[in-house]
Amino acid sequence: MEILRRLVNQIAYTPPFKRLSNLSTLQLSFIPVLSFASSFYRLAVFLRHSLYHLALLRRRRLPVPVISVGNLTWGGNGKTPMVEFLARWLADSGISPLILSRGYAGGDEAKMLQRHLFGTTAKIGVGANRAATAASFLERHGYIVSHCGSFFNSNHSELDKIGAAILDDGMQHLSLWRDLEIIMVNGMMPWGNQKLLPLGPLREPLTALRRADVVVVHHADLASDHDINVIESTLQKLKETLPIFFTRMAPSYFFKVGNTSCKLPLRTVHNMVVLCVSAIGFADAFVQGVERIGPLYVDRLDFSDHHLFEAKDVEMIRARLQKLQAEFGWPIAVITEKDYDREPEILKLLDPFEVLVLCSELQIIPRKGCTEDSYKMLLRQLLQAKLS
């Protein structure tokens, strides 16, 4: 299954004019079947949106403002880091946020958010039925009914009451009404082959970007200026007035597996041999981030997004580490926080090899007058306008 996922993923991100040169005969044989399935998927997406548009399916509206953070393609778009950024911003503004996560693959993202937001007023609800999850939290903690002039005017006696909800991976979650739609785009691989699932990586046609109130281009620091300009041009053709911001993941520190409180500086891997192990949506950004820190040599071992590590995977990782040890000397394995939170115990089986977890934070990249301050100001204005 893992091999099949990799083969299909390569098809999804290979432009049609490069298929003959970049894809194997086996992959080329998959294309007619995937194309047929993609046509049915397109029809299903159209019918689903039509049912909501005609009010035959109804959207649940929460009594607090809802900010949706979503994406158009699968994995690696920075949704969860943006959710954390928004939760901190709201909490710092005196608004207690409720994060609504579907809890996919053991809830690795929710666990990471729980650790990062510990000590803030943010609350995290996990469940596939996010409307029901929200209702449960709102009943338990209470909520604040805000109006245009009062949303950002905190009442310290009510700080524990929920003031807003953040819908993680919410673009396709149409059953819940949202007041603000933020769509994340991977700056290094924005649209793949521009085909719908399963032939391509798109969950919806590109025209769905018109629903966005704001688009954030993630991993913009790793993309070329030409590619960023092409993305901007595509977005502006779809919606001329669409605000566009740019972000990156900035490495902060490491911690050892099993000891999250022991923070190690980034220089820990300077001149070291490193094996990057990850099961995330877009491993290239993780590997390039590690390379920029300054290790002597970097190898990589990629698994599909949200892959649950098993004993056989640990043995595969150990074999790669032993090979690096024979060639270069004692190596270090580096993993992402999501991978740690998904399988914190099984990675201890790599002993005596050291396993470090890389922690990073989302940062707004200043570009064309778009800064972190202007981003927060825009979100404030858009929310206040929705509540008026």
C-alpha cells in the first residue's frame, strides 16, 4: 500500500507533458483508471456543492464566529501551523478560541497543538462531527455572543468562555458555516498536475479559490521568485481583489524523543550526519529546513502522510542508520513533531541511535507590504465586517 501511494502521488505531481519521460510503464497504465475515477469525483463534488447551494443540505451555524483554515490539495500546506498562529493571536487578543479538529490518524495534529498551546485559553475539540464537538464544548464552557464593536474588547471575567472557533482543515467541511475562509497553498507544489483526486492532488477545482477571504502561500521561502509570481498571477485571475500573504516554517529547537521539556539548540546537528524520517504531506520542506541548519550530510526516508510507524518500519530506519554509520560515522535521526505525536513510544526502539524532534514555528514573510501586523489587521477588519 505504501508503494502504491508513492506511485500515485508521483502521478499527481507530474505535468501531463512530462509523463512519458518521468513515469514508469506501470504508472502510465494507472492513468486511464485514475482519470475515470477523477471524473466521478468531480461529479460528486459538483452535486454536493449544489445540494448546499439549493439548501437541500443545511449548514450548521455556531453562536460564535468561525474561522476556517483549509486547502485545495492534499497535505503539506501549513494548515495546522496556521491554526496555532490564529489560536495564539485570538488568545492574546482576549478571545478564547475553540479549535475543531477531525483527529485523523490518532490525532497527531491535535496532540501537537495541545502541547504548543498549553497555558493559553485555547481549547481543542477532536471529532469527525465537528458541529457536535463544538456544541459539547460550548455547553461545557459557555460562549460570548459578540457584535461588531465588542468582538475584540475582552471582558476579563469571561476569558474562559469560548469567543471564536477555528475549523482545522475546513475548506471541504461544508456542513459548518464559516465567517472567514483562509486557504493555504503550498508554494513549492501549488496545484500538481491540476487534476482532481485521485488522478491529481486537487480536492476541488481551482475555481473554488474564489471562496477564499485570504490566501496564504506557505513554504514561500523555499520557492523561486518566478514560481511565487506565477502563483500570485493565478490567484489574481481567479479573484482580483484576493489578499495574498506568505509564510515559512522557521526551525526553533530540537528535543529528544521521550523528553519534550529538554530543548536543544539547532547547532546540535552542525557537522553531524542526519537521517530525516517523516510521514507528512510534503517532506521536501522538512528536509530542506534541516539542510539549512548545517549538518555535514543529510539522508532521508519518507513515508506517506499520517503513516503509523510499525516494527518493520523501525527496522527499516535502523538499517538506514547502520548504513550511514558504516559510511560516515555515528548518525542522528531527525523527525517532525507530527510524527513524534503520532508514535512517541515506538521511536524509542531505535536505541542506541539518537532521535531528535525538530520544532518549528510559522512566520509571516514580509512581501509587497504584507506583514504579520497587516495580516492580523486584515483578519480583524474582515471579522468585524462579518459581525456588523
